[in-house]
Amino acid sequence: MSLTLDEIQNFKGKYPKQIWSLFFSEMWERFCFYGMRGMLVFFMISQLNFHEVEANLQYGATQAFVYAFTFIGGLFADKILGFRKSLFWGGLLMIAGSLILAADPHQFFFLGIAFTVVGTGFFKPNISSMVGQLYKPNDARADAGFSLFYAGINLGALLGGYLCIAIGKGELLDHMIPENLRWNVAFGLAAVVMVISLINFIFTQKSLGTIGLQPGHPLAEVKSVPIPKWKEYGVYVLSLVFVPLIMTMVAKTEYTDYFMWAIGPLTLIYLFYEMTKVTPSERKKLWAALVFILFSILFWGIYEQSGGSLSIFAAKNLNNDLLGLDPNGVNNSGGAFFIIFLAPLIGLLWIWLNKRKIEPNTLVKFGLGFIFLGAGYYVLFATRLFANAAGITSLNFFTIALLIITLGELCLSPIGLSIMTKLSTKNLQGMMMGMWFLASAYGQYVAGIIGAGMATAKEGSTNYDALITYTEGYKQLGLYAVIAGVVLILISPYVRKLMQDVK
Ligand code: GLN
């Protein structure tokens, strides 16, 4: 007997049981995604002989396209496929992408990446939207659920980010894999875990009742309205047509700029059009969602320095006084490591505060997210106080900054997923989740620009000068983050009005 939506949403305890299954599917998907992402720059430079600048630009382009496609994946889920079919199709495309890379990463590099970009677009937003549907619209336990789900994201990110590149470089399993096949196996591993993700999802479906079966119109719970086959296959064919297009655009990074300039405004125009079709009360909620989305661009723009300027800072200006660990390894995986432990705890803290009626509302949580982010960047600035004359400073202190930044991420990122599901109308759930991730695409884009601005070191400057330049930049970013946090808290009464009954 399939569960009804009511039975699913009226669960007892802290978490709905289905969240664990979605946790695992998302964990393996993130393993595949971050595993591949972690190999890109290194592979391009060492195997495809790309220049460093070129490789970084291409990496940035991939990231921008991946997150931009979440909007398209969300939109098709809402209009035609429903969440489940979208997720499954996305997963299959990701498997195809990883297999292509596993077969011959040198020859088919951009083709494999393009498949993964489109696949992630269909998978990523829609699994998050399904988590939201496990809850009734005003269930106070939703933020905790998303925090737990976020731990799954980061567990996958940590494992994939570490294992794939270690295999590719020959630091792991090198005695079992012939040298000429290391990269094939590393990319192949991403395909294997994605298969696990989908098999897990097949079993999960049994406990999801009607969630995600139909596109998100008000009849979503009615099983008897089948999706017209020609439309369904039309989406599959169209998404395959996107593949060579993306392949060309990722390979020539100047297209990324055009694409980024076009997709944001087009998305907004489309949202405004959709807004004309909803009730005034729903429209207000969509405006509130847009406020969160716009602020998140700034958040990710600052946060995503981790992949850019902070990795250069880690390589040049940090010692290894934290257990002898490699500073770049800490910079790459420290955040995910902290999240795995902290996310469930913070989730429980929200529930605990809610019982005592003192849980901060979403705006205050977002505001806190920015303030932690800012405080973290001030600590990065303060690393200069521990520097020696050669411009080398403490990894321990840097790790404290990472911990504070991670606390900020936990106040904003899982909460953002949760609030998108609460503020979107039923038939725009996927698209709004896609917009939330599209903001991340812009965040990555902005992060690259900020990072490049900081990297303009003067001719003949020393390592110590670089430390001063970077830390000065981090102080500025810290200030912007704190200002954004304060502004958010100040405008919270207005935005709360737009949110109405949503907390
Ligand atoms: N790290 C999170 C994830 O992979 C958040 C990504 C984002 O929104 N930028 O899902």
C-alpha cells in the first residue's frame, strides 16, 4: 500500500524516515559531482597541457553552467517531468558523462563534462525539492531536516573530493591500477557511485507516496493524470541537444560571460511572467524568495574564495602546524568535515529552540549566516598577526576561520533550500529551487572576479606582500558580509510581511 501525502507528512519524531534515503542518493550524487570537479583543474593542466589561467577559466565556466542548468532542470520538472523522472534522467546523464570520461578522458573530456552539467541540472534541484515535500508547509522541523540532508551533501563531497583525485594522481590504490588507467578508474568511480545513487532512489520511491510523480501543478497528488509521452521524450531529446551546445560553450570561456549576462535577466523576466499568474499572496512570497536569492549571490561570492584566492593563499602563506596536514587539503575539505558533524547538531538546536519558542526566523538565520561569514573573514585577516618574515602564518588559525565560515554556511545554505520550498507555489517548486542554485552560479562567477582582483600582485612583490594584499582583501570581504547581515536583519520586518505565515 502506497503512503498518502498526509501519512508521510504527519510523521512522528524529529525526521521523516524518507529523508535518510534521499540523504544517501544525494550523498552519492555529490560524490560523483565533487569527485569530478576536484579532478578538473589538475587533469586539464597535467594531462591536457592547459595553461593554468586557461584551466581555471574553464573550471569556472563548468561551475557556472552546472548551477545555471539547475534552473532549466527545475523548470522542466515543474512543467513536464515531475521531480522523480527529472532526477532519474539527470542521474542517467551523469552516469553517461562519467562513463564517457572513464572510457577516454583525454579525447572526450568536454563531451563528458557537458553530459554531467546537464545531468546535474536535472538531478540537484529536484532532490532538494522532494525533501521539502516530506513536510507540511509550516512544519517547524523542516530546517532541521534540510540540515541533516546537508550533512549528506558534504559527506559525499568529502569522500568524492578526496578519493577520485587521489586515485587519478596515483596516491591511492596505485599498486592495483596500471599507471595508464588511473584517470579512467577515477572517472569511472564517479559513474559507479552514481549508479548506487539511482539504485538507492529506486528503492526510495516506494516510500515516497505520490511525491514527485507528477509535474508540480495542483493536481500533483493525483496519480491518474499521466504525463503525455511526446512531451516527456521531447524533454529527453532537447536535453541531449543541449549537450554539444554546452560542450562548445565550456570549451570557449568567452561564451560563459555572454551566457551569464543573458540567463539571469531571462530567468527574472520568466519569473515575473509566472508571478502574473498567481494570487497576490503567493506573489508576495515569491518576492520574498527573490530577496533571499539575491542575498545568497553575495554570500557565495565571498564564500567561494575557497576554491580560488584562498587556495593560493593556502599554498603560499600557510604552514602545517595543524597535525602536519597539508594546508590545501585542509582548505579543500575542512569545511565539509566540519559540516558533517555540525549540521545534524545545528538541526537539533533549531528544534530545541523551537520547542522553547525562541527559534530565530529565517531572516535572522540568514543574517547570522552573513555575520559568521564576516567574522570568519576577519579571522582570515588576523592570520597576518601570526606571520613570520617570510609571510608564512598559522594553519591552526586559518582552520578556526574555516570553522566560523562553516557555521555561517549552516545558517544560510540548508535554510535557503528549506525556505525555497516554503515560499514557492506548488507549481513553481522546481524552478525556484533552480533559481536558488542559479544564484550560486552567479556567486561562483562573482567569486572569480573578486579573487582575480585580489591576485593582481605587483611586480617584484614578496611572499609577505602577498600575505598583506590577500588579508587586506579578506578584511574588506568580512566587512561587506557583516554589512549584508545587518541590512538583512534591519529589513526583516518588511520581508516578513511578504512571507506572511511562513517563518
Ligand atoms: N555545497 C552545497 C552543495 O553542494 C551548496 C552548493 C551551493 O549552493 N553553492 O549542495
